[in-house]
Amino acid sequence: MIEKSKSISSFIQDHFSSFEAELAAEIKACGQIATFKADELMMDIGQKVEIIPLIVSGSVKVFREDEDDHELFLYYLAEGEACAITMICSAREGYSKIKAIPEEDTTVIAVPISKLDEWMIKYKTWYYFVMDTYQDRFEELLKVVDGIAFHRMDERLIEYLEKNTEASQRKVVQKTHQQIAQELNSSREVITRLLKKLEQRGVVKVNRNQIELLS
């Protein structure tokens, strides 16, 4: 799980260059580089939150899941980001309310959760990073609520594809229709029908187990 091919200092310089030198030194001292394979469970609902994962490569899907395995997609995490819900859960109760699974092989700097509040007081850049993280994820969650309450499924599907390609920095979404249906809490038949309509409109190109976003 621990990967040493690149130093924590290099990762901070590449993705968290705004952090003060003193903060970077503390992260280097207490953090660990961890790698997760694509589709490996990174965080589960009810799991004790012990680290803050700072994403330095790859992308992570964050979602909710009920007892019947119905999924509700929330947002993606990309390089230079962290999970606000993980931070909130750890500060309040210490147990995760979400599931997180890497979409591709992903590397993080794992920082002890005990540092969250301490650094909020000591370092302005950490304070602003956490506040920005809360705001960004809150806005993402509002979009999810708006999508469920006000948007048609085809609009939600397009937005889902756009978020996926933005997180992976690729124009191709490598998922089955069933996987997309689960994440949007729909049925495979509905997703297949909508993708066919989007393909006819020139918005996507549908291939086996992948969808290419054209516009």
C-alpha cells in the first residue's frame, strides 16, 4: 500500500504548493504515501475515519449506498483535493457516512485525522484549504439535490458524464450501462435508451462498456 517512488515534498510542491513551508514540513513528518488500486474500497460507510487523504494522482468516486445496494453518486475527487464529508464525519462522530472507490489507480498523502483541528488554528493556508473544500463539496451536493428534485434524467446523465470526464481528464467514460444506472439510481433500460438518444444528437458515442463524450 505504501509507495516510495516519489517523495511527499514533491507531491506537495506539485499539488499543494500554496501550503506554508512549516505546514509542508509537518505533512512530510507525519504523512504517508498510500496507493489504492482502481475499484479498491478506500472508505466504507461506518468505517472509523483515521486519516485525511490528500489526492495527488488519480480520481475517486464518492457516493452513498443503502442496504439494498442502491447507490447515490455524490461527487468525484481529483488531484489536489480532499473529501469534505470525511473531514466533517471525523470531526463530529469519527465514522464515515460515505463510500469512496478509486476510478483508477490513485495515490494519496495520508495525514492523521488528529491534525485537522490543530492545523486549522496554526496555518492559514490549511484553514482556507479546508474551507474551500467544504464549499466546493457543498456546491456539488446542492447540484445532486437539484438534479434529483428538478432535472430530468437526461440532464442528470449528461452532467454525470461531464463530471466523470473532468475527474479522469479523459473524454471516455469506461462504465457499463448498469453501473451508470446504479450510480444515478435509475434502471439499465432507461440509461441505455437515453444514451441512444444522446448518440443520435451527437452528444456521445457509445461503444462496448464505454461512452465517449463528444461535446
